Amino acid sequence: MRIAHQVRHRLERHGYSVCSRLAERLGMRAKPVRLFFIYTSFFSLGIGFVLYLILAFWLRLKDLIFAKRTSVFDL
């Protein structure tokens, strides 16, 4: 049980945080959004997981493109 807790903590801390950002945008808690991705990945044979990775990549690109720069030397 301790190993599962450590893995969960690491994923929540260092993950892409797609679910939490999507939940924040929708104005709801992150847990139902995470459950939605888990259930869709089981029922649709991995399409939910692929969708999760696409959203993670898209959010990462958006963060890189629209990052606020404080000075010219931050490039």
C-alpha cells in the first residue's frame, strides 16, 4: 500500500496536471475528471489515455508559447 501511495504522490506532483487544469477551467473538482479519463480509457480500449496525452502535450505547448516574460533576457 505504501508503494501505491508513493507512486500516486509522485504522479500528482510531477504529472502533467491535465485533469486538474481541465477541472479548474470547468469549475469542478479534479477527482471526477480523473475518474472520467480512467473510465474512458478502460471502456474505449485506451482512447481516453491517448486523449489525455494529447491534452497534456497541448497544454505544455500553450504554456511555452504564452509564458509571461519579465525581461528581454528571459528568452
